[in-house]
Amino acid sequence: MRIAVTGSIATDHLMTFPGRFTDQFLPDQLDRVSLSFLVDELDIRRGGIGANICFGMGNLGKESILVGSVGDDFADYRSWLERHAVDTASVHVSDLHHTARFLCTTDQDQNQIATFYAGAMSEARSIELQPVADRVGGLDLVIVSPNDPEAMLRHTEECRTRGIPFAADPSQQLARMDGPDVRRLIDGAAYLFSNEYEKALAEEKTGWSGEEILDRVGIRITTLGAKGVVIDRKGVEGLHVPAVPVEKVVDPTGVGDAFRAGFLSALAWELPLERAAQVGHTIAAHALESAGPQEYTLAREAFLGRFAAAYGSDAAADVAPHLTCPNP
């Protein structure tokens, strides 16, 4: 199964604030906020949602095709991704802009305040998917993850026109897009990814109820943080899959991307939805225990052991034949 992942490719600047953001906000001054947080740590990491998803898939042994736009400062990052089984030949290199930057501060309660500089990502709207499909011998699924909004809309329109199944993953771009664009983005998706808040925001912006959205998408996946995930299909009772216990929360950045990487890899292995969510949760737990969205490593036996502890030996036996992590 050939999966193309469209989305942001960025460098993450991750900072840690030792206090609580909520202690710094004055209720009667919220219309004129001017704050500066003195942070204790700064980590510069590889990131971007599209790249994070591809990295996670590569750690499970599943190749993917990354589609996005970067600056000419991408050479080292490209090498890193290619070493993790990511096809980067369809990544556009800008002559004008730097690779995107994500700047994020996390407080002691794991709340986050972030800013994203699009940079070269704005040129992703010029990318057409058909040449990508022609190069690799066809596409079985295209993931439309957060990116330049015009690029996201172009990719979904092209998928509908060419009959390529796609997964809509608007995530944080929901806040920027208006109702008609959100409807264009998700209508006809084979899969729709969101968290609880984004689920409600999508319904508010589109004016569609949850049932009406299920009339327009095949499968709706709603992540619930530590409570797991709910998978909904029209006419079928929702499936709840609990999360994997986490020993220590280190950094939530990229955890949702890791879940998607596991879920999509399991789809490519033709496993059922429950197993797909379980694989997603297991890799997400590894990401949550690491400082940065591409700093975890997966060892096959350790992964299967953790998977079996959470979901049982029979479930692990279903996954084991497909898992080809680079590490034993």
C-alpha cells in the first residue's frame, strides 16, 4: 500500500517554562496581554507534522512518501528522513524561503503556547499529486495533514477528481480556515482525524452535526489524549480503544503525529481498525516519553512486549508478522 503524506516539514524550537501559564493571566487584562516567559530549556528538533508522521511510519518499518515544501537548508534533514525509510524525492525545495519553524513553550502542566512560521511551506500549494503518483506507480492513500491551507484544499480537490482515497487531518489549521473551506477539506474523506476539541470546532465551522459529517466521510477517528481514541462509522456503534499507559510524560509535541503513523501503518498492513488504533497508541506512548517528535526509537521486541502488556498476546500476534522495526 503506497501512502503519500502531505503536510508541514519544519524545525521545532521547544522550550520549557517551569511555572503555569494560567497563573500569569489576569482575567480583567485579557484584552491587552503582553507576556514574556523565562524558560529553562531550549531544544531544537526536527519536526513538522508531515515529516513526523513519515518518521514514525519508518520506525515501524513502513515506507512512506513525503510531499511538502522546504528551504535550501533541508539537506541534513533530508538525509535523516531517508535513513528512516522516508521517500523525499517529491519534496519541493524553495529558492526564496527557509524551511518552516515551529516555536513552542510548554509549562509544567503540559499546556502549550506556540507560533508557526510557514516559510517555504507556503509554496506547497504549487505541488501536484499526479506526478508523485506517476513516479511511484500510483497512490493508494493520501494524507492531507496540516500544511499551507491552499495546498490542503488543492490536495483534497485533486484526490476527489482523480479518485484517490484521502485522509483529512486539518488539526490546528481548523482555527485559520473558514466554514466553506473546512467543508471542502473533509467532504469525501475516507478518514477524518481530529482530537476532541477539533471535532467540536469542525462541527461548529461546517454547520454539520456529527451525524452529517459521518454522511460525508468514511471513518472518523477522534483522539482523546490519555483516554484513548473513538472510531466512528455511519450506522455502526463507536469503537473505543484505550491508550497505552505511559511511565513518564516528557513532551507532548508530535504525539498525535506518532499515533497517526501507527494507525496508517497498520492500515497498510490490512489490519482491522482496532489493531490500527492500538499500534497508534503504542508508538504514541514512546513519543510522549521522548523530548521531541522524532527522538524516539522503536525496538521490535520491546514494542511487541509493550503492545502485548496493553492489549494482550493475541493482539500482539496479529501485529508481529508486519512489524519490521530497524532495531531488533
